[in-house]
Amino acid sequence: MTPPLSDTERRTDGPESDHQTDSHSDGEVLLEQSVEERVQDATVCVVGLGYVGLPLAVGFAQADYRVIGFDVDDSKVETLQNGVDTTGDLSDDDILDGDVTYTTDDAAIRDADYVLVTVPTPVEEERPNLAFIESAAETVGEHVERGTTVVLESTVYPGVTREVFAPAIEDASGLEAGEDFFVGYSPERATPGDGEHSLESVVKVVGGQNEAVREDVATLYESVVDAGIHRASSLEVAEASKVIENVQRDVNIALMNELSMVFEEMDLDTHEVLEAAGTKWNFHDYRPGLVGGHCIPVDPYFFAHRAKQVGANPELVLSSRKVNESMPEHVSDLMIKALNEGHNTLRDSRVLVLGLTYKRNVADIRSSKVANVIDQLKEFDVDIVGYDPHADDDAVEQSFGIDVQDSLSFEEFDGVLLATPHSEFDGIDLGEMAAALNDDAALVDVAGGFDADDATAEGLIYRGV
């Protein structure tokens, strides 16, 4: 086996590459240039052009790399080829800024020196589904050249890159990881809808199958990440760091959610309690709410899956998941109680749900827990209408099974549920809302967007999470 690469060694491409300078014997990799020279001349291929992959491709293109953006979605690629952003987090001008090619032709992968894989890693029945990773690895393996470095960015449990991803590339390519091609892991830290924490402004964690690969990958990312690189000691440390970022958030939010349920029984305002407790310098500022999206509700199951494989029982992690999964029912109960207090017959009640996406100021309704709240209310025959200035109305009607407003109106409603606190809702006047609603109307405030005393003063039956 070829010894690990030093910091000054160069890995060239395989026999079909334009960069080829010599022939290879089986298992041989040419080492000619320094890491800095290799990175400077590199072509980067991003596999998967979603909320993570597209900003990554654009970031490298804007840093003067030749970039290949590959995705299997014909419609998405065509949209990008026309210079239109498909995420809402970039501008149309960004999409074609630099030497970037968007394609559905997987043969383009063979032109890359670095292949960055950013495909989904969902959970099904609380078990990680690695099908997208395995499929991407097979596709990469069918075209990977000798000397190429393949970096996985998708969220996985510790061990996946080494034990699943790399072997799948080997099987498809007939090449050997660590000798013919090289594998790294650098978890994505993108936050949809958060322009402040972008690719260049968030520290990048990097792990490699050996120190030389890690340094190679770190040098590549250093050229686009201003915030710096954290070099993890192994692939597994880098993988674990990603999953526990969201495990920590899930556990802390679960604590707040459990406290809020208890405070509801005590007739205490959770946000007032947290405001008072927050005056202590070391109190952590987490808030209760619905926990949706593609990361926080998913990553704990990745961690728990691996923990169970090694004989551990992550009780706190899984208990926290149960608490957070129970929140839609709790929110629904708050609305039912508030409607009953206003002497509204449930089957004759109309409720307006404000905000249907999984997160403030994003358009994505997938994995939104608001849908679960709506399903709970439907069981009581409550008539639900939605309004979301970011979500696609047709997609909402199809996915949630409700009517939607194309403009905000409170007329003829018996209740309002502020579910996702988009910035457009920040300026809602409670007096005007109360005047437009039916008498004795309910207001359930998931995110603490309204003042409880002000709402009560306007005659609304207020419930906060």
C-alpha cells in the first residue's frame, strides 16, 4: 500500500484525466505537487445541489475554482442553468457567478480533483436511512479517477464514512480507498434562512482517513472559509461532532418544552419565568416550541443508532425526542382549551394558522411540525385555514390538506395559532386582530410573539407555549 501522503506530496488524476503525466501500475498514485499547488489548480464537483450543496458550489465558484454542480433532478438543474436560485438563500446573480457548470451527467465527476457529497440522510421509523449516501457513493465510484479526494458532508453517525461510504465507492470503482482515492469528512453547518452564518463565516470541521488527507481537505476549505478550520483527529470525531451539535439543541429544547407543559398546569407564563431565570449569568437561553426540520429531529436518531450498536443506551437523548415529538399534541390541546373557554363549539370553529414552514423566514414546509398540529385539530373537526408569506400555497394545500389565504385577514375566525413566527408577523396589531376576529376568540402563541397581558387586554383568550 502506498504510504500516507506528506504535506508536500501531490496526487494526480487517473489515466483518462487531462492532468495525466505518467502511467499507473495497480495501486500506484503519483505524488508530484504540494497540497497548496494541488488545491490551487483543483476542479471541485459538488454532488447534490440542495440547501447545503448549492451554496457550497457557489462558494467555490466565487473563489475562482472550476466547479461542477451535479444533481439527479432535471428540473432543478435546468433552473440553475437558467441562473435562477432554487434555495432562496442566494441571489440569482450568485448562481452563475464564476466558472460553474450545473449538470445531470454523472460522467462529469471524472473531471474533479475533489468530490464533495451533500445528499440527504433521512430517518425512517427512528432508523437512519443511508440509501442516498450509498447511491451517491456508487455514482461517484463509477467515475472517480485515481488521486481524487472524496469528501462526505452529509450528517451521519460515527463510522459511516469509513465503513459504508468508502467501501461503496470501492465496490463501484474497483479502486482502493487510501491508495487509489482518498476520503474525508467535513460536516455541513448550513442554516437555511440565516444569512449571517454562511459558508465563509462558520468554522469548518475537517477529518480525513489519515493526517495527510485531513490536511489536504483542510487546505481546500481554508480557501473559502474565512472563519477557519478545526482539524479533527479522525473521521469518526468529525462525524460525531456534527450529530451532537443537534443532539444538544434537541435535549435543551426538550427541557424547555417539558417545563412549559408543567408551567401550563401551574398557571405560570413560561416566557416570564425564563426571562427571570435568564438574569443569571450562566443560564442558557433556550425556548420551548415545535421542533421540525431536517436536522434537530433527525440527528439524535443517528447518534442513538450508533450508540445502541456499541451496547450503550442513550436514555436522555431518546427521552428528549419523545418530549419534542409530543409538542404538536400539546399545542393542539392549548387551542382546544382556549376555544372551549370562549364557548366555541369545536366542529363549528374556524382557526387561522399563521406560519406553516418548519422555521422562521424559510419557505420549506417539509418536516414542519405545524402539519402535526393541524392534524390533531382536524380530529376535533376544527376548520383550519393557513397563511404563510413564504410557503408555496399549492404545496401547502396538497401536503397539509387545508385552504390557504393569499393575504392576511382575521375576519370570521374563532382562533389564531401563531405557529411559525415569520418576521412579517412581528408587526401585527393585537387590537386590530381582536376587532376582526369573532367574539371571545382564542390566540395560541407557540413562539412567544405576543405579550400575554396585551392580548388579554384586547379580549383574546391567550395561551402561550
